[in-house]
Amino acid sequence: MNKHHEQKIPILSFYSGGGFMDMGFEKAGFEIVWTNENDVVFVKLHEAGITSWRKARGNGIKAEIFNKKSITEVSAEEIVEEAFPEGKPEDFGIIGGPPCQDFTINGKMKGFKGERGKLTIVFFDRILELKPTFFVMENVPGLTRRNSIKEHMNNLVRRVEKEYFVANKILNALDFGVPQFRERVFFIGIRKDKLDENVVNKSLGEWFPFPVNKKYSGAATKYKWAKTVPFGKKLKKPKELPLELCVESCLVSQREMNIIPNSKEYFNLYVEEKELKKICEGETNRPSFKRLHRFKYSPTACYGNNEVHLHPYKNRRLSVREALRIQGVEDSYVLPAELPLTKKFKMIGNGVPVPLAEAVANAVKDFIKVNKVI
């Protein structure tokens, strides 16, 4: 088939949030045909952000959250009716990152018994009911590292493995050109009737070729990162450090402040300035008021309770635009100024860095093509 007339593979997006994972898959050439998000403010943020981003890319399709109910209340039949009114196609994919707070150290650690932990179970239920050609799930590494959760996760995967070949791997966004140390585990599943089992059997365990960015692989230990310094000190970037892996590449300049949307949106600090100045640049091991270093990557962007990281050399927290950049989101993704800051930062912190999502999406696309899955 001529490449220009190649039909895009449709994707159903669960727990869509700000649409960062969707953006990665769209950039890789897939088509998002159905989305689900039940937080009413996230819905507005998603639709505005993705619509403006698509418009900048020359895609006039307005973004829309097709289903605004909790996924626990949405049946497989309802999803098919909304996504495929003309009938379910032979081939499509499902992507999603179920809320992970019940699996994190900073969360309530309720695991699969927590309300959010149960959503991972529902995600796999919908996969078995809808039977997509492939699926991609991302979540926190604790799903495969913490013994109390790992065993339950293995049981869930075994259930899906009756119909799917499943592989998983922990990937770090930093290794894909994102200035953030953010590890996430990705589960990839391909329906067994679509893939020659010899492909899996010959692989000695790792049958799916997860993406590797050779340029930055092992970046956390590969470079000699800048050390903590007193606040306000003048610094020069060490020559060997790639600027794109440093927080400095994401900071809004004075010139950009009046040009780039969402640049002036940040939480006010209700702490005396002299106290804040005592916090060193790069002092991120604190329980709160962590200050980033301009010539180092950011720790995982997880903005709970409005605890957004401090700017390296200004007395303020990061702005919405800076946080978006740290997640690899382009400046064409614009959020409405009037919507709550708390929701914006929470949504941003929940997302998958776009370059990482795109790398995974391209790996899926290439695998499908090479192995004639579709």
C-alpha cells in the first residue's frame, strides 16, 4: 500500500489525563479515536491543550474527551459504540496509565486494594473484553519492584497472557532526552492470534524490542552532573553536559514571559524570602521546597499538595509552562488561564513525558510492521 494512503491504526485511550501519552502515539502516526477522563477540570485542560497542539501541527481536528465517566461504569459495548459507530475494526490498540497513587511511596500504599489500584484491574478487564490487537500500559516501577504488589501484578498479567504475549520493561525519561529522572514501567501486549509464536520463543525472554536512545542511554550516571551550590551563585554550564537534559533548557526567559502562554502561572510563596534564600540550588533531597539545579535534571515531576519544585535561581516555584517543558510538552500546548493552578500541576505531574511515549509508540509501530501483526 502507498505510504501516503496508509490507514492510521486507531487507538482507544484510557485515563487520558492531559493527553501526553496520546500525543506520543499521534506523533508516531497512530490515530486517537476515543478518550476517557472523568475529572471535569482535566477534561477541559485536555481538550484545550490537545486542540491547540494539533492546530500548531496543521491538524484541525478538535480534541474531545469522548467518555467522561469512571472507567468502572463504562462497559465494553459502550466503548465500541462510541469509538466505532460503524463497527469494531479488525485491528486497533488500547493505551493507558491507570492512576498510580496507591502504588507509590508518597501515596497511601494501598496497592490493588485502594480505589485507584483497582483501576489497573479494570484496565485489564477491558482489554480482555475488547480484545485489541495490542495494548500499552504504563505505571510506576513499584508494580514490578515491590514484592507485596509484584505478586498481584503477576497474577493479573498471567490472566491476560492466556490471550496475549506480554512483555514489560522499566524505562527512564532521562534516557530519551527529557530533563527529568522519571522511571516508568511499560507493559506491551500483542494478541496471540496476530503474532507468530516463534518470534516470542526465539527471543530468550525479551521478545519485544523496547526502545533505546543510544545518545543518552544511562544519562544519570553517564555525565558528571553539577553539584549543589548556594542560591544566587553565578554559574557556567559544564561543557560535557547536554543542555537539553538540564532544567535550564526548560526555564522561561524574561523575554518569553510576555510571549509564551502559561509562563506567568505559578504558586505564590508564603515564606520569608530570606528563609528561601537559605535553600541551595540543587537541594532536592528535602521533604518540601526542593530547589532544582539549572545544570542538572529534575527529579520526578509529581506535584501533590501544590508542592511544585522551586526555580533554581529565582525566588518562586516553577511555572506551568516550565513544568510542561520538563514533561517534554511543546509550547503549542496551551492551557486556559482561568482554570485552577492546582489541577494544572496535578495533571502535568500525572502525565508520561511525551518523548518517552513517542519512543514507545514508534517501537510498537515498527514491531507491528516488521512482524506483519497488522
